[in-house]
Amino acid sequence: MMRPMAGATRPESSRWLRLSSSVLSSLHGYQSRWAGTDALAALTLLAIAVPEQLATSRLAGMPPITGFYAFIAGSVLFALLGSNPQMSVGADSTIAPLFAVGIAHLAPTGTAGYINLAGLLAVTVGVIVSLVGILRLGWIAEFLSAPIISGFLAGVAVIIVVHQLPDLLGLPAVGGTTAHRVGVVLSHLGRAEGWSVGIGLSVLGVVVAAERVDRRVPGALVSLVGSGLVVGVFGLRSHGVDVLGSFAHGAPRLGLAGLSWPALRGVAALAGVVSLVVVSQSAATTRAFADQGGYEVDVSRDFLGVGAGNIMAGLIGSFPVDASPPRTAAVVAAGGGTQAAGLGAAAGLVLLIPAAGLLKDVPVAALAGVLLFIASRIFHLKDLISIARFDRLELGLAVVTLVTVAVVGVEQGIAVAVGLAILDRTRLSARPQLHVLGRLTGTTSWAPLSSAEEAVQLPGVLVVLFATPLWYANAVHFRAELTAALERAAGGPRLVVLDAVGMTDIDYTGSRSLTRVLDQLDRSHIAFAVARAGGRMRESLARAGLVERIGPDRFFPSVDAAVTGMDVGQSGGPTAH
């Protein structure tokens, strides 16, 4: 049967075709010659995921097996719905301490209530992130500037290190704030267990060395297996070395336990913060690796894929997932070119779950070593140094974010940093520079006197450029800057021309400020004209009655047309031709 022509396709059929073409999009047209590199990438990803997901589940305060569930859910759903052929989605150490601290305020860590809330949080985050993709609201993440993200990640790194210190030192678990945890650890340093410290630092050393040799070397997996064998052979549990112990490793339970309106209200605010981080990190990851690989991605579809992964993770009893830059980099380094790598790693992990009980002798100090390495990877000291060299104020935003996230809390840190960043941008937009323009010699072009040496200011003419909307925050500043320019102008100008090319809008307060400027110019017998005003600007001026006040014949398409169109040579003052 012939395929229907596009024009004859029913609207419902067209929608289904578009939907089906977006499912497993990276596998469309798959070629057998790609299988070798994708298989290698799958094995590499699996070797990295096993220790990382175990460590992250511990960081999240969740049962070890739930980290495996998170990776499987995130990988499979993103492969189905996402667009990036290389991005890896699963449990992530960036968001784990964030929601672990938040949920701990609602239920004790490790209890059934805590686990249920983590699942509910994952579903809620998934719904929010999916809606961001469906409604194309990814611009929300742009409120997190690069300095804020650097400070946030550095603060998370501090939290990871502080949370892992008791496991690394073989000390009892410590709760409370970051400052309290540090104080307790310092007061108990004399009780540190030597074997635990040695194992944790050895694992950290092996992972660092493997990373420097080749990212594809599974240093974390080798060190975890090796440390488990050492503990079992030498009976180090009797010497005080804490281990994972036996844990459930069967099929997950489907559904949401403990679902209620009070529980949903309890996680709502936390879900918003986690979603913002997930959207930011997912967008940054997919765009960075797409640019590096020279392929196109649909960021909104990637949000949908990550969101669906969160929903599935929550429904199988796990916790929120996120895109992972390090794991994605490992896929790229291994030559993986499609989501077959992620699906292969997920399938391998499914096969390994029945044997997960063999990990019972893995010391928690080894997982602490893995997490300390992860913390070192997300504390971008070079970025902070670069920010400091560029602008101290932006470094201040990064440092405030870092300290607030690490000491007070992640939600508060992000809220404070975003608030400060918006205030900073508002301050800058409220104090823009008023440029005085001069004519470039031998041309009809005009440029700021401050940046063009060949620009010459004509006698009796003051041309100014205020390249920003005129609104309530900068209206007074505009008047003050124009008054200062009039006082500095030599010979007393008889004509002021406002180049409005960048003044895309004017609000009511701005119109009143401009009215006062016109009153001031009238008293001084100085004419006024406008150049390059856009349609929206003219509409706003018309609503304020300023088009009639200025004169419809005093609006010109260019600065030079305004200067030549107004006669400044007549003794009676400038008039429009």
C-alpha cells in the first residue's frame, strides 16, 4: 500500500508521526558499524555508573539499590524521549545533597517516610521539568548566571566533603548543619579509625590516577571491588571498618507510597529548587556536548526526557535524577555516538542487580573516597579565579552563593544569589551611560565621542544616545545625565537630538521624565528632535501626548537627517525643514 501524501494525512496521524519520529531518535537509521564503539561506551558507562550510583544513593540518604534504579530509569526514558545522542541521565551528586537535606527536615533519614518522600519528590520534579520542556520555558534557567552556577557547585562540593568526613574517618554519622557537622568531626578526630582512613584515601588516589591516565579506566569500580575483597579477606569489619552490609537487591516496587496533600505540599518548594538545578545542568550539558560534537539538539525535548526519567525513578522507589556532565564526557571519550550506549549500560545494570548482594563488604570509606573525587570535579577553582579577574562584584555573587549554600542551605543560597544578581542587573540598567555623539569626519555617520577619535561635535548641536528603555528605574538618571551633558557642551547648544535607536520602550514614569526635559529645553530656548525611534517607542510617546508636544515633523530616520533637517543657523533658532 502506498504511503499517504503529506497533504492527505489526517491531523491526528500527523501528530502520531511526529511523536513516533521523536522516540529513540538517536537510533533512527542505526548502522551496524556503530555497534562496536557504542558497546565500548556502554561498558565504560556501566563501569563508572556502578560505584557512582552507589555513592550517590548514600549521599542522598537512600538504600544503595535505589541508585541503580535511578540510573536505569533515567537512561531508558531519556533514550526514548531525549534528543541528545550522548547525554547520560541518572543519579547525580549535584542534586543529591540538595534534596537530602530538604527531605531530612520532613522525615528522618533512612526511614520509610523519607524514602516515600524522595519518590514523591522525584515525580514532582519530573512533572515540573517535563512542563518546562513542553511549554519551552527553559529560559528560566538563564537566571542562574555563570558565577552563580560556579558558586553553587562549589557550595555543593563543600557539602559533599563535610557529609563524607565521618565515613572517611570511621566516625559515627553526624547530623545537623554544616558548621555543626564540622565541629563534631573536629572534636572527634582522635577517634578516627585508621583502616577506614587508609581505605578511603587509597580509593581516592586510585580514582584520581585512573582519571589522569584515561577516563575510560574504571578506577572507581576497581577500587570498590578491591576494597571489598580486602575487608572480607582480612576481616576488617572486626577492626571497626563500616561496610554497606546486606541490602535489598530485587525488583523495585511500582507506585507512590505515602501520597497525600500534606506530603505534596511539603516537597513542593524543594521540588522547585531541584527542578531549577536540573533544568540548568541539563541545558548546559546537552548544549556543551552538542557544540563539541557538531550536532543539533532540541533542548525542550531533552527536558522532557529528563523529566520522564524523574517520574519513572519516583514510581519505582528511587529519587530525582539529572543529566551528568562527567558520565556524558565518558561516553564521548569512549566513542559512543547514540543512546545505544546508555541503553546498553542500563541493561547491563539490570543483569547485575541480582548479584548486587556481593557488594555487602564494600566499605563506606571507599564510597566516601569516590564522593570526595566527585566533589573535587565540581569545585571549579579555575572558574572562580577567572571570575575574580573579570569582575570582583561577580566574584562576590559566586562567593555569597558558595557560603550560603554550604552553611545555610541550598534553597537559600540559590534564592540569595539570584536575588543579588537581579539587583545587580537592575542597578546597571538603572545607571546606563548617556553617550554624546559626534559626526565622523567626511561621512554622515555619528559615533560616541568617547570611542571614536575622528568623531567631531558640531557647534550648537548636542546629539545624545541613551541605548536602553526609559523606565522608572532610570528616568531620574536620564534627566541628570542630559542636564550634565548640556552644561558640558561648549558654546551653548541650540538643538538637542535624541538618538532613540536603543530606547525600545518608555513607561509612564519615563514619559514624565522626558516631559520635564522638554520643559527645561523650552525654558532655555533649545530645540529638540528624535532620531531612529522605533514603532513601539513612537506609540508610547503618542499615548503620552509627546509626539504632538515634540512635533510629528521632528522625528527623523537618522541622526544626520535630524541635524540637517533642523536649521541651527538661523538667528530665530532651529526649525524643521
